[in-house]
Amino acid sequence: MLKVIEYDGNLKEIAQKLNNRKEEISIEVNNAVNDIINDIRKNGNQALINYCRKFDGYQIKDENDFVVSNQEKEEALKQVDQDYIRILERTKQQITEFHKNQIDKSWSLYKDNGVIMGQMVRPIERVALYVPGGTAAYPSTVLMNAIPAKLAGVKDLVIITPVKADGKVNPVIVAAAKVSGVDTIYKFGGAQGVAAIANGTETIEKVDKIVGPGNIFVATAKKLSYGVVDIDMVAGPSEVLVIADENANPKYIAADLMSQAEHDKLASAMLVTTSKELAEKVNVELKRQMAYLSRKEIIEESLQNYGGAILVKDLKEAFEVSNYLAPEHLEVLVENPVNTLPYIKNAGSIFLGEYSPEPLGDYMSGTNHVLPTGGTAKFYSALGVYDFVKYSSYSYYPKDVLETFKDDVQTFAKSEGLDAHANSIAVRFEEE
Amino acid sequence: MLKVIEYDGNLKEIAQKLNNRKEEISIEVNNAVNDIINDIRKNGNQALINYCRKFDGYQIKDENDFVVSNQEKEEALKQVDQDYIRILERTKQQITEFHKNQIDKSWSLYKDNGVIMGQMVRPIERVALYVPGGTAAYPSTVLMNAIPAKLAGVKDLVIITPVKADGKVNPVIVAAAKVSGVDTIYKFGGAQGVAAIANGTETIEKVDKIVGPGNIFVATAKKLSYGVVDIDMVAGPSEVLVIADENANPKYIAADLMSQAEHDKLASAMLVTTSKELAEKVNVELKRQMAYLSRKEIIEESLQNYGGAILVKDLKEAFEVSNYLAPEHLEVLVENPVNTLPYIKNAGSIFLGEYSPEPLGDYMSGTNHVLPTGGTAKFYSALGVYDFVKYSSYSYYPKDVLETFKDDVQTFAKSEGLDAHANSIAVRFEEE
């Protein structure tokens, strides 16, 4: 049940507690992963094959067996229900409808004096999407990562994923890859998979960026590869914060809090409300609904440790709390919820009103479900098309315009002790 | 002088050599910085004051002395030439003219079925700009960082910088801060300064992001603080690649290559040309101009180790080379340079034509000079307004539209084993 706390303007302790959920990388894990990376860099394919045998129990046969073959894909797809494929397709449509608005345009300034300046948007050329093996494989996450990448124009989008001991990939992942338009699925994951795709081997082409969730070894390998490739943010345990006034429906609130809590014992579900009565009703509903949910124990533990109901005196305070904690998911269950957007400064994804529950956003609202956690919504964004492009600036100056800057640039360069910089301008105006 | 190499389609060795310039963080530096961070987290102001005395030689008097006072600022400004302030102001104008085009807008979709979805752009609220002390303090870099942050709407933009033993900050930095509209200059830098501003102390408010260049201790402290705060990319040694056809002016090319080479013995300056004759003329010019430049020795060493002239058979090959190496700065000295933009995939900033030399871009072209180095232009962008904002997505669904997704979301959630997710949808359509 939720502990009810009265807001007194100080949330440091709660923020600290949520913050402490972050998994620290131990020296042992760090060193183990570092060794794997060095081995892959040095010994390439053979090292990769050895680690895969050791960790996944599958012996990759030869270099052709690094990739799921067309025949293997067809066999996997036969195991997936047609209605499930239809749902994936519909989800793709929804995600595409939202994310296509994030496609950025190159722009130019054409100035009266002849100067041309601007910024080009270019897709990152080759990107790997990490997909965890086993039960942690979420097809929805494949779509959430792959669709923005495809919209950005990424040419080579590949999946890396650990296989089962029989060499098979989870069929729903094969289906999600197909729906997303990802052709290449590599049969390796773990730290060794990240190392292989970040650095390349004799036969595996290196990528420019790696995205997607993974366990602590995968996260560490990504972190250690940062700079060699780009990586996405490292996600921590999930969280929801629900802002509710006295008219909100406690049944819905309880259900939404638990949908977050079921993810993980470290997940956090918070209610921020102006009504003590509502908080009590939510507690009654939590007890009632929890009884029939399969992940009851996880939910109970997470609500116990990282849940809570914060009582505020008005909605202004409610948004103060929410902006301070910067939740991954924010539900706003108040009158005229759309009108509250101006007060929201820090939140990953915002769900407005009674019929926009957070689980809709996990799948089919169209917004992305890869979001900043643990208060990092203060500086990070939801995953989007912008994560798969980079910008190049350019400038063209005619001689007479450069001349108007000649003296100032030289003075500036010399003041910074850089006389070859000044010389580069000077030589252009020397008498021949 | 530049060694002339014929292009044979293989640049791995050159790329590897450039790549190896990256400074690796030693275990000693890592541990030393880690200790400093832990000490600052635990002991706050007092630890900060101790480190500053130890490393900068200045004894911070009390908590008020953490910040450069108005009187200290006025005294510093008196030492700066009025014409220099005018140049800073003009540079600000140029940078603003370019960067204001990067200001992003929030957007909304209003669908026929009543759904509202969109994306809000929000500034990061509090940002610190690191400015190195001593001779490495570049006022141009203050402008290049501060102006985009201000345009993004960052409310609290502060500078942290190590002071001299007399407690003074370089007057040109005070001037650049004033021109950029930065009010608060903290008198601390180094790893301890980064730790204090990333975590906060009893009196110093933590920031959400830290940007700006620094030595290996600063870079390590930033890297170790990543996740607690956001950081900018870690810049490596600088580089320029010049693409030139047979009609390009060897005098200008030599001057531009040296303006890059003077930065650092590890800087790289490459010529890629269709003309062997041009490469030879550039070498003659390098020798002639080098004679009168103050940083001759650095230039010579950097050209020797990381410079080169790559001969290609046509411009198509030239862009192939450039896209593969993904240079920080790219100069295009060919006929109709603007028309070559479509062929450029990976480059930080592009300088088109004979009168747009790279040093103009370091100061006054308007484009940013904080750029991705060491081939990372394949996935990173020039610093811009987009680095100081974050995006929040939002969605509002009416009941009847949620109902059309009800069954599919439940099926999807259950397939991923998340029945509390399914329950969150189900409770909204139960009979009361």
C-alpha cells in the first residue's frame, strides 16, 4: 500500500531514494567486460564464437551462421499468430504517425551580401539495436527503436540478440524485425556482441551507434564503447507519477500505479494528490485489484519501497513536486488536463486525462516508450528520430564579405595566441 | 611537410593512427578523480575549498567568495580593451544569427477522432560552462557555448573556472561572460569544480548539464558524473581535411592546414586532391609560410605525424575519403563548392570556397566551433541550441478511441507477460 506523506517543500530524501536505485557497475563487472572487449578487438570472430558458446550455449557454425538465415526467419514466422502480426503492424502505424513529425529538415540562409550558411541533417549510417534474449525480449521495444531509426533514414539498421542453446531467436522478435523493416539479425548478444558490433571483426562491419536495453554486462559494454560508437542513454528502473485531483477515479489510478510497479521490484509508482480521501480510496483499490494480478509480489514490494502518495495543497504544488522528481511517465488526472502542459517542465512522456493510461503509451498511443528514468528527464528526451541523425553546419563567404571580417578575426586570433589562424586570413589579402 | 600518398581504397591505417590520438584515461587519473568526487559529495564546501587551495594556490575566503563579485568583475573589465569588447559583440551577433535558426518549436497533432498528441521543447534549466584557466582560456569558446544555451532558454547558465593564485579570473573571460549574458562566475575548476557543480554542496546548487573543454582531470570528472548530470561530448585533438582540385590556391591551403596544425602536436591536417602538382606546391608554401609563424615547432611536428596529402583520381573519390575519415573541419576548395554538399555525409563543419577559411569559423562565420573530432562526426553534431533542450511527448485519448485499442493493447501486454498493463486498460471498460 502507498504510504501517505504530506508535502513540506522538501523532497530531497525521496529523490535520493529513487536515485539510489541506479545499478552501479562494480569493478569486477567492469574488468570482466573490458577483457571481453580487448579479446574481441584482438581475436575477432574466433573470440566472439567462443564467448557465444560459453554464455549462450550455442556453437556458431561458421561466419555465415552469424546471421539468422532467410530459412530460419521463415520457420520462426510460422510460429507467430497472424493476429499478433496485425497488432504489430497497427502499432507500427501509430508509432510512425507520431514520429514522422520529428523528421528534421536541412536549412539554409541566403544573405543579401552573398553569404550562404546552413545546417544539413544526415542520418547516422549504420546502427545496431540490441535485443535481450529470453523472456526480457520485448517486441514493442524493437518497434520503438527501429521505427524512428528508419524514419531518420538509417541505411543499415541491424539487430544483435543472444540466441537460445538451439541457436534459435525468439519468433516474436523475428516478427517485430520484419514489421520494422530490419533485414539483418545477428545471432550474438551480451558484452561480446556489443564489442563485436562496436569494433567490427574480419567479417562483421562496425556500426556507428548502438541502442536498446540490456543487462548490466550489455550496459557496461555499451558504456565502455562510448566514443568508439555513440550509445543511447542507460535506462534505470522505470517510474510513474500520477497527479490527481479529488474527482479522479481511484480505480484507474490504482491500476496504472500497479502497471508500473509490476515491471520490477525497483520500479517506482507515486501518487501526488490534493485529496487525502482519494489517496485512501486508491489504497483500497490497490488491495482489491492486486489480488488477481500475476505479478502481485513484485508489485507489493515495489509499492512498499518506492511507492508513495504525496499530499499537496493545490495543483501548483503538485507540478512543483513533479518537476522536481522529473518522472519518466507522468499521468495528469485533473480537470482540463491539456491546459496543464505549460506547468510541466521535466517529464519523459505525459499522459493526459482518464483514458490515456500509461500502458497505452507502452504500446499503441504512438509516443515512444524509451524514456529517461531516475530524474534524468531534466536533461534527456524520449527516444526519437533526432537520435538517429547528426547535423553538419556549412558556410560560404564571398571575398568582399570576408574582407569586412579580416581585421577583427586577426585581432581575435592573435589575442588567443594563434598567429597561424591570423595568417590564414592575411594570405588571402596579400598583394601577389 | 606533407607526405604524398596515393589513395588505393584503403584508409584503415590512417584512420587508426588518427584514432589513436585519443587520450586514454589512466587508472591512476580515474581513481584520483573518483576520490575527489567522493570527498566533495561527503564534505561539500570545505573539501572544495581545500582542493582549490591545493591545486590553484588560492584560499577561498568564505562561501561568498565562491563567486566573482561585481566589484571584481568591474576591475577585470577595466583591463579589457574597448575594441576587443566590440569584436566580442560582433562575434555574438554572428553566432546568434546562425544559431537562432536552431530554435525548435513544440508541435501538436489534433486528430479528427479527438486525439491530441505532441512534443514540447523545454530548456534544460541549469547549466554550467567549464572554462579552463591560464592560457588555455579561449573567450571565443565562452561565446560558442553560452550563446546557444541562452537561445535555448536556459535560465541559470553559470561559468566555473579555476582562478590564479591571486584569486583573479582572466579578464577576457569576464568580458566574454558579460557579452554572453552569463552573470555567475564561480571561482573553482578542475575535477573538484566539476564534482561540486554536478552534485551541489551546502551552498552551491547542482546543475543539470556541464559543457565546455578541460584537461584530462576535468574530462574524467565530467565522464564520471555522466548520468548525475548530462555532459557534452569529450573533444579530442582537432583536425582539418581540405579537398582541393587542380585550380585551388596552394598558398591558402598551406595557411589553412597550418592554422589547424598550430593547435596541438596531435592535431591533424590532411589535403585530399586530384592534383599531384598542387600537393607539391602546397609543400613549397608550407615551408615558406612556416618560417614566420610563432608556433612553427608544433606545426612541423603535427604535419609530420598526422598530416598528409592523399592523391585521388576524381572528386568522387575525394568525398569517399572525407566521408570515411569524418573530419571535424572540412574545407572544399573546388569549382562550385556549394554544389558538393549532397556528397558530404560525415563532417562537423564545412567551409566552402576560397574565402571561407576554417579560422573564420573559429570566430566569426556564425557557425559553432565546438565540433565532433576523431571521426565521431559519423554520429555527433556541432554544438547547438538542440544541446540545451529536451523533449517531452504527450498524448490525450478520448474514451471511445481508447476503446478501439482496448483488445489489441491487452493482447500485446499479455504476450509480454505484463497483466497489470492489461488490467489498466480493462478497468476502464468494466461495468460499474
